[in-house]
Amino acid sequence: MTAQRGIDRTLEMFLAEGPPMNADPVIEVALATVASTRQLRAGGLPLVKRAIRPRVLAWPAVVAVVLITAVLLLGPPGNIGGPSPSPTPTPVSSVVATPALYQTTTFGIPLSIRLPTGWSVAAEGAGIVDFDRAAILTIADTGIFDGQGLPQPWPTDIAAWLAAEPAFGPADQAAIVVGDRAGTAYTFDVDYAPPAAGERKPLIRAGSVRWNLVDAAERWRLVVVPTGPGEGLIGLLLASPSGFDSAAAAFESLLAGVQFR
């Protein structure tokens, strides 16, 4: 028998043994190559490769190898495509209330007013910015009423006017700065006894707006800031005696935000 015919017969026997298998051709070749051994035939004939027939029992090992390789490359089930990115925490923004900036238009004196929380402008007109619970006036557009109810210009001597009004109690005076301008704050109690029930006494006017004395106990703060002869600002706050301290603190924060433009 020649060497070529021996190889042909060996291949024929290999192909004839065992049941038909539908193994993957790539895995079949790999297994046949790994399982081949060299053996020396009797008589000193040349070495020939004797292929060992693959066994069905080798398939579980192959499957295990494939699964292990897949796990190493892809990670455990559920992580196909790489590890899921960690959720990024949503930044929590610290919301800080910023005071609104109000700029006067028809007031008569150009002002920028930084409104604290809780404050808003109810109306603005010539000589008045109305905040409902307080007001800022111009001296040029503000006046008073005398004892006969007749309108008069704003007094030049505030202390003398306050002392002459019977409904006003003694006034405490304190220095104050509004918009880098020096002024004076007057704080006093108001106790008006009307001649007839429900009668009101007009006291201060600003344009068409009037502040009247009524039959009720009140505490006032009057802030006067001169800016020139017959010119300047007036701050006016009216509150009940029990709520005056908190109202006055809020009024001071409002005046602190006033700037001349």
C-alpha cells in the first residue's frame, strides 16, 4: 500500500465512522486540529497524522468555553453592550429671591427702588409712589392742611408743625440716610378725637391723594430727606401701635433700596 492510498483510506474511515453531525465547520476544523496526534507506525514508516473522531461529549465543554468567553467580554447578563452608566444626580439649584428693581417715570424725581420681598408699587403719579401701606412723596408736590382745612405748602420747620398739631404726640427724631442723602425720621403717636362721630380731618395731600386723621389710634413715621430748597423726599408710614415695630423695620428695608438716578 502506498502512502497516498493509506491517507485516502484513513480519510474514508474517518468520514464513515460515527453518526452524521451538524457541527459548525469552523469549530469542527478547530477541534480536529487540536485533537490530532502523531504516532509512529511499526516498520519505521513515516509519521502520519491520525485524526481522532470527535465525540459528542465534547460539545458541553465547547458550549461552556463559549459562554465563559462571552461573559468575560460582555459582562454578566443584562450588561450587554457594556456597563450601564451611573445615573447623574440632578443638580439642586438654590433659589434665592432677588428684589425687584422699580424705576420711577412720572414721580418727578428719578429714583431706582429695589423692592424687598412683600413690597410692590400700587400706583405712581406726579409726586407720589404709593405702596398701599406706605408712600414716598416729593416735597415740591406735597402740602398740608391748616386748622381751617385749607391747603398749605409743605412746612419748612417740621418739628414746629408736629408740635402744633393737637392730635400728634411728642415726636422722636432720628437721623437717617436715604439714597446717600441725609434726612430725619420722626416717629409719633396719633390720637384724634373728632368733634362728631365719623368726622375726618384732612392733614397731608399729595396730588389728589389725602391722608386724613380718623378716630383711631395710630403710630406714624415721617421721613424727610431734603435735596435742595423746597425739594426732597418724604417717606410716610402709618400703622397700628401694636404692629408698628415690624412695619417700621419693613419700611426701613424699603428706604434702604432707594437710589437717586
